[in-house]
Amino acid sequence: MLKRVHFPTSYLPYLLVAPQIIITLVFFIWPASQAMYQSLLIEDAFGLSTEFVWFENFQVLFEDPKYLESFIRTMWFSGAVALLSMGMAIILAGFADRVIRGAMVYRTLLIWPYAVAPVLAGALWVFMFNPTLGIISYFLEGFGIDWNHYLNKSQAMGLVIMAAAWKQVAYNFLFYLAAMQSIPKSVIEAAAIDGAGPLKRFWTIVFPLISPTTFFLIVINAVYAFFDTFGIIHAVTQGGPAGSTNILVYKVYNDGFVGLDLGGSAAQSVILMILVIAMTVVQFRFVERKVEY
Amino acid sequence: MANIKLDNLLKSYGDTEVLHGVNGDINDGEFVVIVGPSGCGKSTLLRMIAGLETVTSGEVSIGGKMVNNLEPADRDIAMVFQNYALYPHMSVYDNMAYGLKIRGIAKSEIKRRVNEAAEILEIGDYLKRKPRALSGGQRQRVAMGRAIVREPSVFLFDEPLSNLDAKLRVQMRLEIRKLQKRLGVTSIFVTHDQVEAMTLGDRLMVLNGGYVEQFGTPIELYENPQTVFVAGFIGSPAMNFIPATARDDGTVELQNGDVVPGVATTGTVTLGVRPEHLVPHDKGMFQIKVLMREQLGANTLIHGVLKGTDTEMVVSLAGTHDISEGAEMRFSAAKKLLHFFDATTGKRLS
Ligand SMILES: Nc1ncnc2c1ncn2[C@@H]1O[C@H](COP(=O)(O)OP(=O)(O)OP(=O)(O)O)[C@@H](O)[C@H]1O
Ligand SMILES: [Mg+2]
């Protein structure tokens, strides 16, 4: 007869995973299912009556030109944030990779913005760019630029892009630096001996070799710009002026809590939820895939 | 084609000096091997010649021109790295063509040179593959190919064979030697393997702790080692060293009281004699107690101690010998095969 190894039944494993499961249930599964349910209802502004309408909320949404506008704006915004923050990060990482002395200090300083809460990051930029008090708007005036992101739509968009990108630079920087440091030094030296200058080496050797990181970060940054920039928008422009910075995630809040269209807002958040799931799937596929170079 | 001149080259990292003034003239077309134990500064010296490390003081000249401040790209050199350092995202062809493209050489010329190199190195079948799809030996050839297509005036090799298995190492060693003779390009080859050094080099520069111990042909190093270090480093099995005291009459006295013809000096000396130079002799001056015997077929190694001392001795005899362990034997060596070194400085006493 085979002897079986018997482990005494224990509640400890269940106990240990319980907090995580409870957090997921309370803060994700429950609100998500509520949102899905809500997206099928129409409620009057006073919350007195609700009506079950199937997919009418979604139908209204897809026919609303404002929604489409916000969608395109969000794509724009995400693209710009990803490009700007990854561009900055790659340049900084490129320099940090060469630095030997004081590298730790330099890296630590670069990581700080990541620890700043989005709303605070937004507040910081609002202060600096305040049309009457801000230090940067003061300097800009010296160059003949009249800065007022409360009135000027493109300035408002520019400011939220900058603030959102700034906050993400640290994260991208860490990944890029790690990727660059994993390239054997002798490969770079071989290229130097082959006659490639620093820029040429970057474009023909370093950049292709870190492309897996670039793919990964594109997804991460798109997800960030889509969903995690609420705090920054709220602190800097509140979606204005005239809805020019009203990206999807902010529109959910605005339509629901300001416009009190709960059903429509819930429908929007369901769409966002589907988007984030889709992006996560894409990201996993990239991470899983064998890196091809 | 170029000669290389190293003039009092010094290198420090912060406060630690790792090379303490290296001098040497390398002739046009010569194959020089820099050899020494791990950490002695071989790679550092090579990388200074390549321009990958700054020169703390002293001068490097290539082809009569001081190159201290030239970028690696402007020194007209090619280097083969220990880990090959191939570009992982490029095909074998592109790996070899990269340096030529950057230098703006015409496509047809690039193609000609790459194909020629591929033919010499027998890698023509892999030109489309990425380096990761090659074996270590094939990668090694690609790295060589990348160096030769550039047609530089100097080749630098940093332990290029150390990642290969023993058999392939011997084969590649011969190929590198043949290739260098055929191309006639001045070459500097770094290794810690003295056999590799002896077989490859026209001349060897023996480095130890950042100092050049000796710079000469393999035979000079073998027959006339200038320091105890070189004497012990070159040759396998290594030279025997016996502490001794010099006497007024030009002989030296070993620890066990035996007297051997020596040099005119006083004080303590180190007597060196190679295992293969000891021959059995009834009246031999070296009495050895045999501890162990190794039959290698072509020769026999006798491990033992000098009688009455605990100085270890190795004797290498040609052919097979039936010598019992524990026996006592006498050996002698011709006077000109005895080497004497100052016991404190380790320098040769002539
Ligand atoms: N960047 C550095 N900072 C400080 N010391 C260094 C640095 N690079 C090398 N060294 C020291 O310089 C000495 C020589 O190093 P080098 O790499 O030239 O040795 P090597 O002779 O090539 O050894 P190996 O055979 O192991 O490759 C070593 O003692 C090493 O610790
Ligand atoms: Mg080395």
C-alpha cells in the first residue's frame, strides 16, 4: 500500500490570504458589479425612481458626440503623456547609465516624483503655472507668453500633460535604467571601437536592445494616462476650460457626481473597465512573449 | 600596419595604482602576448591601448603617433573580447558589416570584405543567423571576422579563447596564429595561460602585480628568466626553487648541507632548476626522497622533497620509469641549467 503524506488541515493559509481577498472583494469586485448593474439603470436626479433600461445608457453614450470627443482627447492625452515621459526617462537613463560618481544620489532624486500623490503633483504644477502668482508664468511673461491655463484650452492641455508625464518619468526611468544596465558593457565598447559615436550607439545598439522595455512601458503608460491621472486633472483644470481636458476618467466623475447622470456615468466606467482589461491582456502577452532580437 | 610604443604607462583608479609604469616596444607585424596571473592588470593595459580606459600617465603610441587622447574609433584598432561582445540583435553579416557601414564604405566593398572574411573563418553558412543561434566557437569566429573586415593596423585580443573547451581552444589558437601570420597585422593578445602564451607569441610580456617582469621571446623567458616569478610562471611543471646560502668559494649550500656549484655572491639565494633538467646520477647533488610518481606515458613525474628538508621537488623524466614511492634518488643538472635569484628581490643573479 502506498503511504500518503498527510498534511494536517490548517486554516492558516486561508487566514493569510483573507485580507487580500477581502480587499479585492470590497474595493474591486463589489463596486465593479455595482457599476455594471448601475449602467443598466436610469435614475432620476433625486434618486426617487429607477428604471431598468438594458443597454440604453450605452446606446446614448455611443451617439453622444461629446463622448467621442472625449475619447479622442484621451487618446491624444495618453499618447502625449507616454511619449513625453518615456522620452524624458530614456534621456535621463541614458545619462545615468554613464554616470559613475554620485550615481546613487542622482537616481534617488529622480525617483522622488513617483512618491508624490497625483493631487499634490497637480497642485505643485498649478502653483508654478498660476497665471498671477506662478513663478513659471512670471518667467513666461518675460518671453512675451501670456500664460493662462484657466482660459486657454491648449495651454490647459499642455499643463496636464506635463504634470502627468512628470510624475511618470521616475517609473519609466527605473525600467529604462535597469534595461540599459543589463546590456553588456563590452557590446557598447565594441561599437565604440567600430567607430560609432554616443548617439549612433544609442540608436543602433542601445535602443533596439531595450525595445522590449519600450513595449512594456507603452502599455503601462497608456494605462496610467487613461486611469491614474484623475487626481492631476482634478487639481489642475477640473476638466476645463470648456471641457478641453475632460478625459474619459474625469468624465465619469463629472457626469456622475456633478451632472448626476448615474446610469450614464456607470456605463462609461464599465467601458473603461473593459479597456483596462484589454490593455492588461496586451501587456501580459508582451511580457510572456519571448523577446525577439 | 603599425608599431606600438608603451612609454612608462601608469594607471590608477582613485588611490590604487594598478599599473606601475609599463614600457615596451612592439614591432610592426609582431604578435605579442601579455601574460600574467588574474588581476595583474593585463586587461587594463590592453584597454588603455584600445582607448577604453584613460591613461593616468605615460604615453601610448601607435604607428609613431601619440594616441593618449584619441577615441578608440580613431586609433585604427580592432578588438576581440572575452565574451565576444557581438551585437545580439544583428545578423552575423550585420555584425561584421557594422563598423564598415559606420565608416561609410561602399556596399559592394562591404559585401566583398565580409564574404572574404566569412570564407577564411568558415562561417559563410551562418551569415543570416543571429549570434544567439551560434555555438561558442562560431561566435568566436564571428568576433574575429568583425575584427578582420575592418582591416585595422592593430588587433587586440582579451582572452578570446577562455570560454571555449580545451580542444577547440587548441584549434582556435593555431588558427589565430596562422591568420595573424597571413595578415601580418600587429597583434596584442592577453591571456593568463602560459602554454597559450608560449605557443602564440613572437614575444611575451610577463606582467605581475602591475609590473612588467620580463619582455622577451618564449625561449628567452624559458632559458633566461630574469625573476623568480617568470621562472615559476613559464614552463610546466613549474621550476623547482630551493633556498640556499652562497659561500665565498662560488658554491652554494643547500639547507641539508649539500653543496652545489653556484654564483659569486654572498647571503641567501634561491636556486631554481626545471623538473625536465634533472637527470638521475649516482653522484648527483640533489638527493630527493620520492613521495609520489605520476606515469604520463611520454614522461614520468616524480614528486618528492629534498632529502632532509621539506622543500618540494618535481622531476620530469622522459619515458616510463619504475620508481618506487619512498625511494631516495640522486639527481644532477648541468651547471648552465641552474638559475640563481636573489632571495629578497627575486632578481636573477648572473
Ligand atoms: N574600475 C576599477 N576600479 C578599481 N580597480 C579596478 C577597476 N578595474 C580593475 N581594477 C583593478 O585593477 C587590477 C587589474 O585588473 P585587470 O582587469 O586588468 O586584471 P586582469 O589581469 O585582466 O585579470 P583577469 O585575468 O582576471 O582578467 C585588479 O586588481 C582590479 O581589481
Ligand atoms: Mg582580464
